Amino acid sequence: MSLLQFVVSIVLFTVLGFGIGFILNMILKTTWLPVVIAIGVLVGALVYQKIVPGVWDALILGCGMAGTVASGWTIHTLRKKGYRMF
């Protein structure tokens, strides 16, 4: 994997995790459920397929999880500030 692919993958997975988590938070009206779902899917896929990710893959997947956690934190902050649609 080249450096350019690695950097693009990190940005892509972070934005993708944030976007999917944010949309699930708005639809399901829960704060941390998308994080739990993402962890379950990630662990389930790795264990079921018996995949051992390398260091670079783990870092990319970790950035995706960071995006999902950031979406939960954003929704939580918006709710605390009084935005009822979230």
C-alpha cells in the first residue's frame, strides 16, 4: 500500500464512520448505539472470517471507529445544547 492510498483511506474511513454514525443517530434517536453496532460488526467480521489485520489495516479501522465515536459525541453535544431534532 502506498502512502497516498494510506492517507486517503484514513480520511475516507473517518468520514464514512462519522457520516454513517450521524445518520444512524438521527434515525434511531440513540447516542452510542452506532458505536456498539460498529464494534460488533468489526469484531464479528474479523473473528468469523479469521482475519488478522496488519498494523496499517488496524490503524485505518481505528480511524473509522474514531469517526463513529466522534458522531456520537457530536450528537450528544447537540442534544445538550437544545437541538431537539437530534
